[in-house]
Amino acid sequence: MFELIQTDGHSPARLGRLTTAHGAVETPMYMPVGTQASVKALDPRELREMGARIILGNTYHLFIRPGMEILQKAGGLHAFMNWQGPILTDSGGYQVFSLAKIRKVKMDGVEFRSHLDGTAFFLGPKEVMEIQRTLGSDIAMVLDECPPHDAPRDALHLAVERTIRWARQCRDQARTPGQLVFGIVQGACDPALRERCARVLVELGFDGYAIGGVSVGEPQAEMMRAVELTVPHLPEQQARYAMGLGTPAQMVELVARGVDLFDCVLPTRVARNGTAFTRHGTVNIKAGFNKADFRPIEDGCTCFACRHFTRAYLRHLLNVEEILGLRMLSVHNCHLYLQVMAETRAHLAAGTFGAFRKDFVSRYRPSRNLRVQALAAEA
């Protein structure tokens, strides 16, 4: 469960502690994404050493591969991937958005055709909760409908009503011992829809609440607006999770708006494309200007990559397609995300979050290319 430890006093930002069956998580916290039972290119030891305390898995993908029979025989997701900390599993609701061409949404759930071989299957509230029960995740997400940000209002209204219907059914399903269940608030940037969805979910009663329908192609201003429209309707004494977000600067801004948990695929995705995050924005390590640059990716960074390798060497690895290059960029990027959250917690505890936020955001220069990569989401 969630314990509110300290509030900022100048913004909705807060320190908290989320206690799960596999341990406690200090918040605000970034959750590395392990969609297919692995955070791409990183092993559990590396994740623990860089400060990861909770990771994310995906119900849809794990249902398809390796399948529930294998995961049940393995003793659940923790044992299968040898991660002994907390795990949050998404319900597959994002795939309702990202796999729009191979699914059909109905009132009682979603008919999918596998993106691998076209096999038809159905995921409704009962099915997704049964899968997450088999996975044994610490936090299970309800099934929701995640429409595009620019969907017409009648489509947004219908998505909210389905989300509420499915959430009620998910709440009533059996859980694995100690499993928490989070509701998901939809409604795009419509104030009335956001308020209705949040109000009904809070009345239903969940262990925490997620802000869905963000990072689905909307401009940053709309992303922030959706969060601002949702947070005031959520209980102070329960965790708040912004799904699929964001860059380091966006996370700091969202902490200032009262968000506790984040997940985002960008750290490992852009690493595979040769891009490194820094406190000032992103750097294309494959670019020619790094050919003879013998500095680390970022001066002062304490990650393994920056302590042992230069930009020139990493550029060489990437250009000759040696896997160590993308691994080291993944190490650096995930380390940075987790370090930014650790510093955020430290400044909240010290009462200096406002100055930290202003300085961090003013120095960070967003990359236009990241928007393209963020929209090219894995199914």
C-alpha cells in the first residue's frame, strides 16, 4: 500500500513509499520497461545496481510468448526472469491503441489477432486479471480502452464508459496473494470525462490510480493538461502513475503535478538507435563529431559506461554493430532516469525541489527526433 511521507508545500509534488508483496518502492520512481520479461539489453544485477526497484511487464505480450503454461510451470514472472523486486504488469490496454489494425473493441473486451501469426484470441476483464494472477505481478492494471488523443468526443465518451465497465469487472476478479490492482483514468483533455472517470474509479476503490491516454501522440501541452485534469480527483493517500511517460524533464514536471510513478521505453529504445540522454538533452553518439571525442557520454555521470568508456569508443561499437555499444547506451540512459528520480526524492526531502525543478528544466533541451521514436512504440 501507499504511504504519503512528505509534500512539497509549493506544488503537488510529494514523497511516498509504495509497499508491495516483493518489497517497498520509494517514490517518485521510474520503472524500467521489461515488456517481454526483460528490460532490453540489461540484466537484473545491472538494474538493481543502478537503483531500479520496480520494473514493468506486459500482459498481452507475455500471454502470446512464452504463454501462460510456461509461466505457470516456472512459478510466475518473478522466478521466470529472476527479478525478486516488485513488478507491475500492464493489462494490454495500450495494445488497444497501438494494435488498432489487428483488434476489434467490444463492450465486453477486445478481440485481437496475434501480431506474430494472426491467431485470434479475446482479452476481457476476466482474462487479463487471470493472466496477471498467473504472472504473480505485485501490481495488476485493469483493462482499459486507450483511444487516440484526437478521437472525437463521442469516441472518447464511449472509451471512458468501457473503461469504467471493465474496471468494475477487473476489481471483482480473484487476485494472487498480496497483489495490488490499479484503476486507469481515461478521458483525453476533456475535463468532464476525466472527472467522471476518476470519480467513478475512486468510488469503486482501487489500490492506486493511473493516468492513461497520455503519450499517444498528443503535444506536450496536452499531455500535461491531461495530468492536471486528473490529479485533483485522485486520493492523496494512494499512488498515482502516469503511464508511458516521459523524458527526464517531463518526469520532473509531472512530479511537480503530483505524479509518483513513471514508465517509459525511451531509455532503451533510443539507445538502440545510438542516442544517449543527458541532463541537457540527447546526444547522437553515432554522429561524426564524436569520432575522436574521448570524453564520457556525460561529464560527472557515475554509470558504468561513463566510468569506463569514451564517446569515441562507443561510436565505434555502434558503427561496427557490436552489441556492447547499445548495451552501454542502455546502461547510461536507464541510470540517468533513475538518478534523476533519486535526486528528485532527495530535493523533496530537503525542501529544495522548486529550485531543482527550475534549474533542471531550464537546462534540458528536448529533441524533436525523440517524438518520432516515442510514437514508433513496440506493439
